[in-house]
Amino acid sequence: PPFVSPLVWPLCHLHAACSGRGAPQPITAHGGMELGEHVSSFLAATRSFLLALFCIFVVHGGEDYPAFGRAQVMELTWMWPIVLRNVLGTICICGFWDWFLYCSPWSEKLAPFKFNPRYPATRQILHDAVMTVSASVCGSGVEILICHLYAGGYGPSSAAIIDRPLATCLWAITITHWRIPHFWLIHRTMHPWKTDTIPDIGRFLYRHVHSLHHKSNNPTAFSGTNMHPVEATAYYSAALLCLPFGVHPAVPLGCIIDCAVGAWLGHDGFQWPGSGDYFHYLHHAHFDCNYGARHVPIDAWLGTFAGSKQDVSRLWGRKPAGLEANETPVHPEKAE
């Protein structure tokens, strides 16, 4: 795919799909990224930051964005527009992309590009849509907290983004990279630790929290943030990481958007002209591997990267692992 495709999503994807040129390529997973892929990731983060600027300066009118004063007092009058904006954005982005890949006039042409040739049932997509909207409400809660902190004097009180342009740009283009370790830690904590030395808290959290996300082991865009409210809040809390550094509010909002859009597109289940992340698709298929993302290759460093089902077996030896060891239900796939 063109390296600029994340920045101008979905234009390059739509052009490639509608033109009908190209064929599915052999695909393998790697533990890290090449330089060109990092550049594309910087552009994806830039997209998230630009969307944050659009929300602040166009949707909310700049100085009227609650972080610049109104949020000092917790009132529904400024909170509900944030929730409504995020819910509508969720439905529009995920709904459009799932429609295009699974239901549009081009869906039949796109079928050969799907990682898993079987299709999820409509019941799964509807379930995931409800839970992803719920997760966006949780993300809105994190944004509301951030606005309250800024309005209370925790960060810049002015909408002027020119005050620290170089620092702001650096934070913006690296959003995905600095949030991934947070994602890896939260995610790994919610999978079984497979240890007898201490209580396996991860197994408890998986059964009662994270298993909801893994019901969709054949994911779509709506599966991206199909999460229990506890997990969704923890996931979006990555936006809090940059607050101690006095960044412009567009940076944490960009992080919330990057968490959302990155998960939605990365779960779409298709190679180019889709946006699916094969590294993470293998995690959904085999569970006990690839807990992070390739931007910061923590799985490769710590030995939890797997490129195939056989790799998962080698990772854990005699310990039960993979889909066969999963103790919680998954959504049935669509009947042939």
C-alpha cells in the first residue's frame, strides 16, 4: 500500500478496491517494523492529531472546547456533546468500513483478501457494535476527566497551539509509538500469566473482563474496541500518559482517537486494500501471543511473538495455550 494511505484513509483503500487491480499477497507476520512502516505509522498518528484539532477548533469552536475553562465545573451541558461526538464518530467510521468490506457492492471482490475466509455472523457484528459504542462512552469519560484537569490548571489554558510547535509536533507524530507500551502492559495483564508461583490474576481478568473482546476471534472493525467497560477505560487511559508534560489538549485527544481508529481499522480482517493488522489478527486466532503491536516490538523482545499456530505451541511448551486452551465462548461464524 502507498505509505501515505493512513494519512488519507480511506481514499487510497477505496481507489485500490474499486479499481479491481491487484491480487492477495502471501502474508507473514514479523515481530518489528521496517523504516517505511514506521513512517506510515507516524502519518497515522498525524491523522489522529489532525482529527483532534478538527474536533477542538471546528466542532467545539476552539476556546469553547471544555478544557479551556468550561470543564472547571462538572456539568452535563459541556459533557454530553463530547459523548455524542464520540458515539457518532464511532458509528460512522466502523459502520462505513464494515459495510464497505462486508456488505457493499465491492465486498465480493474483496473476499479473497480476507485473512480468515470464513465470515462472522451478523449477530457478532451487532454485539460488537453495541459494545464498541459502550467503549466510546468510556473513552469519553477519559476525555471528560482530561478536560476537567486542564480547566483546573493542570495544563495549558489557551487554545493557541503555536506556543510549543516543535514539542507538539513530536508528541503528535509519535502518538502510536508512546501509547503502545501502555497497551502491551494492560493487554498482557489481562491474559493468563501461566504461572504457579503467584496467583494467576491474568486468568481471572481474562475470564471476567478481556474474554468479551476475544469472543470475536474472527474480528471486524466493530470488534476493535468491543471491550468490557473496565478494559475500555484502561485502554483509553493511555491519553493520560502525556499530561505531566504540559502538552496541548489536542495531544491527549489525539491519543484517544488513535486508540479508537487504530483498533477499528486494525481489526477489519483484511489485507490491503483493507487495513487489517495481521500481527494482531494472529493474536485473535491463537490468543496467547502478540500482545502488543510491531511499532514497539515488546513481544519480540520478551519472547511472546508468534507468526503461526506452531510458534504458539513452541512458546508455551507443555502448558495449554491457543484457541484450544481457551475456556470462554467465542461467537459462531456464519454458516457456509
